Amino acid sequence: MTLKVERLVVEHGAIRAIDGISFEVAEGSLAAVIGSNGAGKTTLLRTLSGLKDAKLGKVSWMGRDITGMKPEDLVRRGLAHVSEGKSVIPELTVKENLALGGLWRNNKTELAQSIEEVVEIFPRLGERMSQRADTLSGGERQMLAIGRAHVSKPSLLLLDEPSLGLAPLVVEQIFQTIAMLCRDRGITVLLVEQNALGALAIADKGIIINLGKVVAQGDAKELIDDPALRSAYLGY
Amino acid sequence: MQQVINVFLIGISIGSIYALMSLALVLVWRSTRVVNFAQAGQAIVTTYVAWEVVNRSGSFLMAFILAVAIGGLIGGLVESGMMRTLFKHASDGPVAAVAPVIATLGLLGVIRALVGLIWTNEGKRFESPVSTAGFVIGDTTLPFSRLNLLIICTAAIVMIVFSILFQRTNLGLALRAAAYNPEIARLSGVKVSMTRTIGWVFAGAAGAVAGILVSSNDTLNPYSLDVLFVFGFVAAVVGGLESLVGAVVGGLVLGVGLSFITFYLGTSLVFPTAFIVLVIVLLVRPSGIFGVKGARSA
Amino acid sequence: MLKRKREESSKREHNPYRRRVLFFLLLGWGLLLLGDRVSELRVYQGALIAIYALAIGSLILLTGYSGQLSLGQGAFMAIGAYAAALTQIYLQPPLIVTFIAAVVVAALFGAIIGGGAARLSGPYLAGTTLALALGLPTLANLFSFLGGETGLYFDVGIAPERFGAEFTLYKWFFWIAALATLIMLFFIQNILKSRYGRAWKAGRANAAAAQLVGLHVGRRKVLAFTISAGVAGLAGALLGMVSLVAPSTFTLSLSFAIITGAVLAGLTSLTGSILGGLVLVIIPEIAEMVSGNFGESEAVTANIPGLITSLLLILTVLFTPNGPAEQWHHHKEKKKQRAL
């Protein structure tokens, strides 16, 4: 068991955004967290990566308690978080955005190697290395965001709605890349999505949350086929 | 024509000092979203230290290095000691929005009073390290002196060091990333609380250089850098407050402009003009010449 | 919490007008009695307290209720003072007209600068008004009719004879200053309680939300700036009356002192402004006592007041961000809640 979330409670002022969530994600597997707007998905990820403090509960990673740790320290423990809405810095160039992910390692050769790997995965970024990130298309920005996370060499990758606002073809490509990162490189992935069908199709495990609570979790394929969940939460 | 070139060069000389102060203000603004009204106050301390060292040892270089180091130290202490507490406490309430302004103003007052207690309020003559006599070409003596040349060169070196630091080093990348988007920077592993302090350290050092240069061949008292602060602020606003390049260009443009006004219209119009420039820039192009649109209402 | 507060205040506002009139009448009467029983220096200081209170009130009106921080109140005070002095010198109208002229001229400048300032926020406005405070007094050297560094003499004459022979000049100053301040504070208090005042507050709390419910935030900010400048202008005319209408009176330090007073008063309570004025006058007194213990060197006497006020400013912002007055109020309310 690598990522373990136990009875997590997170509050925004008086509102309880996460109300006692528990789940586990096995090492090297891909888990999808599905829920509608306001279900608490983004808050969940922000708490896991240390941007938000938990009120109660515990998060552990590789057997270690990481509750309340700062994001910059979690990166050093192999956790990378691609936040909502193409998390790149538009004022920096593509190359600088990528390099940012590897700054903490302070190793030039490793950094160059990691950037090369990203270019292998997303050849389109290779052509735009010295362009500013704000000249990229939405899909390219999402690739850059995932690429930056990859440069930090994570063992656990948290992705917040990577498909948001992208064309279907690009979504397909992003999902395939995420699946590849998990299958070929052994990265544990926690994917948060509103696009239930696309996410569950590549996931091993599905976790459906609503109003800050887990309503169902289990094998992704079984969740897709559950008619009750379909109509109530998956929306298709 | 020769006259025009002279006035221009003098303008570049004074403008490069404004540029340094403007740079200091922008560095602080980028790292913590605060205009540091105590920037000139911090610089007055280091300038007095430099004056003391010059008087005792006679070495301008040593005074300069010491002042820059202390300037950085003060900047770091102010950020980690005062500003951090401030941001922790004043998260809401009617004063929250203006709290940083008030706190830095308070700091300015404390620094001035302490400087006055140590060195008294009487003006101190800060001798120029080099000749202030104008260069002689043929049989005409220019108003442009060795001191002006020294000022321009020093400022240029500081700016080159900063630009290499920001554009070519890992630290620079971390500083820029933290300035543009602290959250993404943190998620990438940048220790943003540290980059904030570093921003103040660099600003303190830049301000120290500005303080020494502007005081050379002039009188020093606890209030003598007020004008430098205001012109530095105007330059920073003209440059957009976000951009380091803008800060430098803003300073140079202001320096040259005011130099021409001083020469052709007289000293008494310098302040009103600077103020009018400030108001016009804010009204016509609120984001400054180099700024991003819409940045100012936040 | 907020809701309850509003309900409470609406209950309290049952008869707000009469109560406020009573409060200010009592205050005025108290001051009047004091004026007869203390030494000349104290009378002079009393006038200063009133003037500072008024200037602080003008800043509270601006900052506490519309969220704008002006570092340039000293500049508007200067405008008011010069306007009053020039009116008095060239037209010699009745005294009240002179003071009205000061208010109007300062408000006019406030409207012009406020037009630009309304688009600015936070540090931009602070920096711009700082430049104004530093730059404006230098104009005095530019036009000869402003009297240069020596400035102008704003002569309000001596007290009318019916006040008696014992009525000294300083008492006359005190009377004018206290009366003007009381009337003005009363006027500000009424603005703040009015629809406009609430609209300003709404604009401060959340510009976007205020816009949504149809409040024009920009225009109201300009209005707040204009009224504030007018009030500051009156304070400036009064200050010019007791000292001199010269650049040396309206320094940056004056602007800073007023900010200090306003912050100590809490930036939201107008009654606090009198307290703020008191503090500004008392601190130099305390400083004098302190510096007496350190041997009376000039460096000490010149810098101790600044040190004390600046330290107070920092400590206030760091530890009681809403001002000591409000903090105390808050504390009291909590106690009351616990008791219930």
C-alpha cells in the first residue's frame, strides 16, 4: 500500500469540503477520483500535496505520515501535483517551465536527461523550447504542465482535471500519456476528473466522491458497468 | 548640441541611481507584493555606515562593500522578522490592505530616529571618492565628471550582475517563478518563503548602492534620501512595477527627463514635473510602459 | 456575527440623530469649561488636539470607510491653509467665509487628484499621494505670492470684545479649532451613517460585489477622496492659524503623524480620532520627559518622539491589526458573550 488516506476532513472556513474520506492507492497503479463540480476533488488534491491543511485525518505515502507537510518538501519525497487549469507559468519559456521541476535536484546532467525524456513523450514541446509558455495552445500547455511534473521525477503523480477545456482528440492523447507514465514508468497516479468515462477507462481503481464523501470505490471496470452509479454520479 | 549631450549624460548618471532604487522597489514588490516605504530608510543606514568607514579608514571600496553587505542583511532581517509576522497576523480586518504600507512607514520612522540618535540630525558631508571636476576636452570643461562616470559604471555593473543572476542561474529561475506564480513554484519544489527573503536581501543591497552613489559629494542627513525614494517609486511605476528591465528603463528615462527640465526650466520644476509624469502614467497607462494589463487593480 | 452586529446597530439607531447632537454638545461644553481652567500652553495644545483630530478624521473617512490610504493628507492641509491665508489677505471676508474657502479649494484639488486616484489601489495610491505630500510644498518657492520658505501669515485677528478682556489669543484659537472640529466631525459622522457611507464601506469590503448590486465604486471613491480632502483642508487652515502657513508646517512628517494617529485610533472609529489627536500631542511631552533622563542633547530630543510614534505604529499593525480601540471593543463583546 503506498498512498493511504484515512478519514480526511478539510474545511474552507465554515464549509466542510472533505468530510471523512478514506481510500488507498496501490503502488504503480492508476486511480481515478470522479465527482461533479464542488464534490471536493480539487480540495482533496490540494490537501494531499500540502497546499491546504487538513482539519482531521491522516495521509501516508510509502508508509510515512505526510500530513501537514509543505508542498516544496513533498516534491523532494517524490510527489508531483499538476494543479487545475494548465499549471504552467506563462511568463517563462517552455524550457524554463520544464527546468523549474528539476531545480530542487540541482544536477545539470540529470535535468538535461529528464527534459530529453519529456521531449520524447511530447515531441511538440521540443519544437517550442525557447518560446514563452503563453504562446502555446491549451493542449500544449497541459503537456508542458505534465512534463514539468515529470522532470521532478515523481513516484506519485497527482493530476487535477487534465482534460478540462481540451478538444476530444487532445484529451485522448493526454489520457494515453498518463496511462503510459503509469504502466511503463511505474509512477503511481491519482487522477481527478469530471470526464468519468475517459478516466475510468485507463484507471485500475475508481473512487467516486460527492459532497466531500466517498460514495463508491472499487475496480474501475466494475464501476463503469454499475447502472446505479452511472445514472446517479457518472452522468452518461 | 554639445550642451544637449552634456545634459543627457548627467541625466543618465542621476537616472542610473534612480534605476537602482527603482530596481530595489521592484525586487521587493515581485517577491512579496509590498511597496517597501522603508527602502530609503534602509539605504540611509548603510550610507551612514559607509560614511563612517570612509572617515575612519579612508577606503571607499571597503565602505562600499560593507554597505552593500549590511544593506542585504537589513533587507533579509526586515522580511523575516517583521513582514512575516505581519502577513501572519493581518489576514483580515479593515487595516489588512494597508497594513504593509503602514508597517514599512513605521519602520522608516524607527530607522530615521535611530540614525538621528546615533549620528545626530546635522548634515554630514559625504566626500566624493573621485574628482568632481568636469572632464576637459580641448579647452572646454564639461559638467560631466569622473564621479558621474563612476556612478554610471557602478550602476551598470550592478544591473549586469542582476541580469545574469536572474536570467542564467537556477536561483534566478526560482526567484522569477516565485514572483509570477508562488503556488506553481512551490509545487515544483521552490522554497518560496526563502525566495521572498532573498528578494528583500537583493533589494537591500541595490538600495545601499543607490544610497552611496546619490550621497557622494553631497550632504547626508536622516531625511536626505526621501527624494531618491520618490523618484525611484515614480521610475518603478513608469516601468510597470513588475519588470526589472522596466525599472531600469524607467529610472533612466526619468533621470534624463528631469536633467533637461533642471537645465532648461530650473530646479523648482523638477518635483512638480515628476509628480505630473506619475499621475499621467497612472491615468493613461496604469500598468506602466512594461507592465501587464490589469495587474494594478489586484 | 456580522449580521448580529448590524441588527444591534439598527436598534441603536433608533434615535441616532438626537443622541449624536447631544454627544457633541456635551463634548463641546466640556472643552469649554476646560479652556478656562488650564494654562496657556495647555490651551494651545488643546487647539492642536482638535486640529489633529480633524485631520485624523479626514483620513479615517478615506481609509477606514473607503479602503484608500492617502499619505498626502499634509498636502491637502497645505492647500487649505494657503487658500485660507490668501483669501484672508486679499479679500478679508468674515472668518467663516475664509474657512469655507479653505474647504472648497482643498476639496476641488481632492476631486482632481481623486479622479486619478480612484483607479489606483493600495501601494500605487500610497506612493502617488506620498509624491504629492513631498512635492506640493515645494511649489511655494515657485510662485512669489505664496511667500516662499517663510510662508504667509494667516491672521484671524483677536477675539471679539464681548468675550471679555481675559480672553487670550490662544483661547480664541482653541475656540475656533474646537468648534470647527466638532462641527466637522459631526458632519462626517452623519455622512458615514448615511447611504453614502454604507456604500463606501461596501466598496471597500468587496469592489466586485458592490458593483453587482449597482454601486458605482469608482465614483464613490472619488467622492470620498473629495470630501476627505476638503476636511483636511479645514484642518490645514486651522493649523496655519495657530502656526505659520509655510512649507515647514506641512512636511511629510505631518502626513506621517496623521497616519500614525489614525492607525492608533483604529481607522474605523471616528470617536477614536480625538483619542488619536490626544496621543499625537502627548507623545512629544512623554518624549521630552524620557529624553530628559538621557541628558538633553539635541539628537535625543529631536528623535525620541519619532521613535516612539513609529514603534507604536509598527506594534499596532503587527499585533492589533484593527487598531487598539476596535480590539478592545472586540474583547469586551467576547466577554459579554461568555457571560450570557
